[in-house]
Amino acid sequence: MKILIVSQYFWPESFKINDLALGLKERGHEVTIFTGKPNYPKGAFYEGYSFWKKADEYWEGIKIYRSNLLPRGKGGGLRLMANYLSFAFFASVKAFFQKGDFDAILVYEPSPITVGIPAIALGKKLKVPVYFWVQDLWPESISAAGQINNKLILNTANAITKWIYKHSKKVLIQSEAFTEYITNQGVPLEKLVYYPNSTESYYKPVMPSDEIKNLLPKDGFIVLFAGNIGECQDFETTVEAARLVIEKEKKIHFVILGDGRKKKFVEEQVSKYNLQNNFHLLGSFSSQTMPAFFACADALLVTLGDDRIFDLTIPSKVQSYLACGKAIIGSLNGEGAKVIETANAGVVAPAGHPEKLAAKILELFNTDPETRAKMGKEGRQFFNENFERELLLDRLVEILKK
């Protein structure tokens, strides 16, 4: 098949769509990317890119067409809106001149929904069906993340979302819980296809390495979080839970890998409560190193805020954690919690309850290592049965061929 993938984000930005594109290419499909110029998460163009430079290139034998956009900056509401709308505008203009013979257009939408505008333009120009893969529910997700609360803007975003869904052949959903929300936006049930996230093939159990161990606390029980330090991840709850835990047990260490809008807030809270000896922000590392970090941890932490929209979502790090076979601590509700509990892969506290999260962390700390290892093995088995990479690549090809 000849598949055109439309995404505002792509390599060298670190998103799951990179691996999916490689997986399709490995299977002999001809994959082309239509994307923006990389600026996530720092907010400035990556080295070698600018508004005027590096429009098109190749990566791993995959042709990439890049549209202009305004960088997201520090991620404030107005700057994000400018980033989203500028990509939609410049990419739609570029779509008018795009050539190519494709069998299907796959749209990857972790936000913004406006990525669908140039995708629909491409579909009409090239006479190719559009398959829209929903990662975030719009417009509620931007409201829940605290980015935009203006009713006029949210209503406009809702209208755009409905228009995009209407002009897509199929709407793929990463969580079955998305069904009711999207059908309430006027999308027929038969147009929806459940297609969850997998994770890169390098997410698997590995042996701990001395190189990684040297970056971590030398002794104690390590609770590790890897990912975006943002509004959605509710670090208010995480830091307060850590404070409560550390008061009772100094052997427990919290290790945070990543960056994001809330990192400065977390640093201030850690300093305020004098948690520096047990709460460690190590910065960002490549996704390829994550399995090695996970191997050196005793438990992996996933968090989401207490909001209805987050209850419907399976955070993509859940699949990565399951694949690596480590016990998981969840601070979340809904579908994400359901996956962890169904897999018997760890312990879960309700979102937004630091006291209950602290209790679950202490519970897992006091659990014998054999039981924690069993949780990791059962999580890995659940991953293989439901989210394994090759399994889902087969499923995607089947969807696109139909």
C-alpha cells in the first residue's frame, strides 16, 4: 500500500507515530509523511530547521514533506493557538500543491484537532480516503488541560472537530471509552474503529545496567515517572503524595524523567517541602534509554488529573510500562486504571487523592519482591495479548485495506 501519514509532529520529535511509520515501511508499504517543522517540546525550532529552511527531507528511507508553522514557545494558550492554526493554514496551502498516488491517508492526532484540516484538503486534492486516529478528544481535552477556556473558541473547535470527523472515512479511537463522546458529536457508530496505541519494539524487559544505576539513588525503593511534566499529569498530587510517603519512609525515592510546562512548579514544591534527598528530577533522556531506566526501578508511576475527559483516555505510557514488565503505580481513573487493574499489573489510586496515592505507594513498597515481579510479568503478558506492536500493525493494515 501507499500510505500518506499526516501529523503535526514527527521525527526528530519523539512521538509514537515515528515507530508506526517505520513498522509500516518494514512490512513493505510505501510510507510518506506530511508534517510540521520540529519544535516540540522546547518551543523553538530544532537545530538545522527554521521558518525558511529544511522543508522536505528523508528519514530512514521515508519521504517527509514539512510545512511551516509558528513555534509553540512556552506553551501558553495564545501561543499554542498560534502554533495550531499556523500549521493548519500553511499545511493546507502546501496540500494544494501536493502530488502523489496514495491508497490511504492516516491522520495522527494527539492534539491539535486542526491537523485534520490539511488532511481533509489532501484527501480531496488527491482523491484518497482519510482515516483519522483520535488520541485526544476535542474540544474538551484543551479545556481540561487548562490551555483554553473561552466558550467561543471551544465552540469553534467543536464545530471544526465535527467537520473533520464528517469528512473522514473512518475515525479510529485509541480508547473504547471515546465512543460515547464522539457519537454525541454526530459521528455514526459504524464509522468508529477501536485502534489502541502500541509502543516501540525496544520497550521490553532488559537487564539493569551500571551506567543507568549510577544516575539513580544508590539505595532504596525507586518509584520512577517518565514523560511530560504538564498540566494533565497532576504533579500537585504527585508531589504531595511524595511528601506524605517520605515523612513515613525515607527509603523511598521518586525519580522523574522528562520536561514540560510544570517542571519549574515541581522544582519549587520540592524545594519548599525540602524533598531534595528523595525527589529527583533528572531531566530528559531519549526514549530508547527508557527500558534501561525502567529496569533499575522498583515501580513505574503513571498519573492523570481528576477530570472526566482523562477518565476516557489510556495514557500511552501505560503500554510502554506494561511492555517492560515492571509493577505499575497508577494515580488515575477510568480506562487507564481499568487496564492496570485488569492486567493485575500493579496498584491504582483514584486521581487527585494524594493521601490514597501515598498509601498505594507504601503498600507496594511493603509488598514482597516476588509479588511485584509477578505483577510485572502479568502486565507484560497483557501487553502481548492486547497492545503488541506487530499485532496492531497487522490490524492497521487490515483497516486501511478495507
